[in-house]
Amino acid sequence: MDYLLLFILLALIAEIFGTIGGFGSSLFFVPVASFFLDFHSVLGITAIFHVSSNITKIAFFRKGFDKNLVIWVGIPAVIFVIIGAYISKFLQTTILEVLLAIFLIIISLGFIIFKNFSIKPTIRNSIFGGIFSGLIAGIVGTGGAIRGITLTSFNLSIQTFIATSAIIDLGIDASRSVIYYLNGYVHNHDLYLIPILLTTSISGTYIGKLILNHISQKKFKLIVLILILVTGVITFFKFVFF
């Protein structure tokens, strides 16, 4: 890769923002990585990167997680991420990139405009949140925003929120990694990135954890949403003009 240092720096920033914003690093990493790799390769390497990222989060925020939410959200998410990952094989990469861009723009604008929007903390909504987040994650590589708004409705503490989200995400990423591998998305010439991204995920999560101790999560989340919006717009214009 010609711009490896830039790629590593952006991956580190994605991990930091993903930890603090609570959406997961893939929401930033997928569109960023798509500037350096073909989109199917991005899906494959993101899933592997996210496995290490979530293990790190579980280690740093291991004080507590909600077992019920892991079941209600996690099981449907794992089932439907497998379906979504399989479906992605039949979609052109350009379509996937456009879908990702539109998804980022809609999600970020929705959160910014409807600041007080929330869903009722019911088992039914948890299951639907898991289904939708898993399906989106399988198709375009990231469903953390959907899972985030689902978990937010239960008013979890920061520690519990991040730990619960990371455990669910670990199941999602481990499952789709297998499907992506079978789809041929994990290439031998990209495997050298795995130890680099493992180190990046540990460093980014640690830095994000330190920042959470000194900054208002509400204010920072607005910054994160604006960055997601900008990322979505750039990704969309990349497809339109390039």
C-alpha cells in the first residue's frame, strides 16, 4: 500500500472516535479504508480488525455488561449479519459504496436533527435493532449506529454500554469474517495489515478510554456525528466524480 502511514493514522482516529462515540470503529474505518482498498477487501479486513477491536474494548471496559441485551440484540444480529454478508456477494462494489455513503448521511443527519429521538426499551425493539444492525453490518460493513441507538434506549452507563456493544459486535464480526473469507474477501496480500490493525485497535481504544474520562460524551458525540456526515458526503462524491 502506497500510503500505509496515512492508512494507519486514519485507522487509529477511527478507533478513537468509535470508542468515544459508542458506534464502533467500523463506522469510520469502512469509508476511510475504501479509499485505499477495493470495497470487498475493505469488508474482509474490517471484520478481522473489528474482532481485535472488540476484544480490546471488552478488556478495557470489562466491569459490567447487560446479559439480557447481549441475548436480545446479539443473537438476531449474528443471524442476520451472516445473511447480509452472503447477500453482499451478489452486489456490485459500487452499489455497496453508494449504500454505505447514503447510510452514513441518513444516520448522522437523523441523530443531529432528532437529538431526543429514542426507541422504547422493549424486548421486541431490541430484537428488531439486532436484526437491522446485523443485516446492515453484513452488507455495507457497519451497523454500529443502529445498535447504538437500540442500546441507548436502555440508559446504560458508559462502561456497560461499551462492554455490551463490544460483546455483541464480537459475535457479529466473528460470524461475518467466516462468510467474507468464504466469499473471497480476505486476500493473502492484505494479511500483513492484521498485526498493524491489532496494535492500532489497542492504542485507539486506550486513548478513547482516557478521553472519555475528561470530556462530555454528549458534546463529543455531536462532533462524531458531524464527522460521520462529512465522511458520508465525501464517500458519495468520491463515487459520483471519481
